[in-house]
Amino acid sequence: MDINLVTKEVAKSIVDYTRTIEYSHSVLSSRSEKWLMRAKEQAQSGDLKKAKKSLERAVEIDPSNPIAWAELSEIKKKLGEDK
């Protein structure tokens, strides 16, 4: 067994895995942003309950989205749920 060939295959697999993870993260971030934008529109039109649901979906999709978390906190305050 050629160790160089095995090393190259492992390295290729790691690169492929990393690309897949990066792509998945970008897709999820994009989906989260769509829910965030929907929530902003709903909040502007006065439908805070729908905005809250949309923001909950945004943070479910991408828990690392700080803007969605901040917006969710603000909506909960407005709804009196900030306890």
C-alpha cells in the first residue's frame, strides 16, 4: 500500500468535507436571512405574533445569527414576553 496515495486521498476527502460544510452553512444562513426579512416586514405591518414565529424559525435554522436573536428579543419585549 502506497502511503503517499493514501495521504492524498485522505487530504482530498477532508477538502471535500470542508467544502460541503461551508456550502451547507451558506445555504442555511441564506434561509435564515429570508425568515429574518419576512419577520421585519411582519413587524412593520404590526403583526408581531407572526414576526415572532418567523424569527424563531430564523434562529432555529441558524442559531449563530445574532441579528435574528436580537430582533426576537425586541419582539418578545413588545409582546410582553421578555420575562
